Amino acid sequence: MAYSKIKLDIESGVAWIKLANPPLNIVDMEMMDELIDAVEKAENEAHITVIGNEGKHFSAGAEIKEHYPDKAPEMIKTFTELIGKILSYDGVTVAAVKGYALGGGFEIPMACDIILASQNAKLGNPEITLAHYPPIAIAILPRMIGWKNAFEIIMTGEAISAERAMEIGVVNRVFSDETFENEVRNYVSSLLEKSPAALRFTKKALKTSIGLAFDEVMDKINDIYLNGLIKTEDAVEGLNAFLEKRKPVWKS
């Protein structure tokens, strides 16, 4: 597959995947398909995969126009497949987050084993402000940081700083904006010093210990989203208001 919205470079056991859809790296279905293909290639050729970004921001989220009822089922299916690919990746996955990581652009790092963030990073799930909810975040975030912290992030829709994200266990390390790229490479180099087999089996053991039944959880959450929330007037109104740059008028 030829990529138009991402870049993939595999070197010395590391797959470097970069979102490259400026200026905000919006994750549309085309990018999702490219990311799925890239992760599959990485699985065959690398034991560490780093997902980062070109430009100022990691990603401002999924394409709003693909959330309407006529397109949402295919978008949700494709995005769930992408997150499943990242979660099932045998090796270590690292998200290198600069700038905004919002909505679907936050859920991709959530699926990674490690999140490294620059000081200027802002992470959040603003879906509730459009009368939607983030299915992947609901499946993953409470398991990652506990019920109350996940509840606050998802229900307020407010973005949090990199430092706050590290405090509550979303982010592993925060590096300065100026040295971020070098710090990420140094961190990855420390992982490269470990046995690929040890990393792979240790990850498998860790995931087994927490009992992450992703597929079962996602089936239920996606069903509520697609057959419940997405069909409400407010779900469509939230999208319309965003695109028309006006305050939404809720119906319920």
C-alpha cells in the first residue's frame, strides 16, 4: 500500500510510524486503513513500534464528517480494527505525543503500551461536547487510570496537560519540547537493549494478568453507540454545530 497520510520507516528492529496529514493530523478512514497496514508490516519486521507525528500536533481527532449515522458504522468498525491491531501487536508499542492528542487522536496512544509526551501536549476526549462518547476510551481508560479519573476526562471533555496526564497514569514520561525527538530515541534505544523475546512474552504475561477482554467489551460499547446514541437528534446536532461553528442546541 502506498501511504498518503502516514509515513513508515523500519530500521534496526524499530518501526517508526508518523501521522502525516497536516495541519492537525485528522484521523479519517483513509488514514485508519494506512495505519492498519503499517502496523501489520511492523508486526512482521520489527519488535518495537513507535507512533508519532509530523508537525505541531499528534492528532486533533477523527474526521467529524465520518461520525454521521450513514458513515459511522464503517468508521467505528475500521477504527476498532486499528485499535485491536495495536493492542494485539506482539512487541512493544510506544506513542510519542506532541501537541494535541484529542478524541481518536488520544485513543491511539491509549492503545499503546507506553506514552511519551512533550511538555506542550494536551490530551483529552471532547466527544461529549458534541453529544457523542468515545467508545475506545470507555473500554480502555478506566482500566488504565481507574474509574474516577476516566469518568472526569470523558464526562467533562476537557483536555489535560502532559504533567497532569503523568500524575494520573496516562503518560509514562514527559520530555521538554526542544529535546523531545532525541529523548524518544534514547528511550527506544533502552528498549532495544532488552531481549525481543523477553519483551514479547513479558507483555503477553502482563496483558494476561489484567484480563483485557477487548473484543467482548468493544462489541457491547459499539452496539450502544451505533444503535443508541448515534441515532439521537443531539448526536447529529453536535456534529452540525461543530461544522457550522455555532453553539449547539440540544434536543434532549
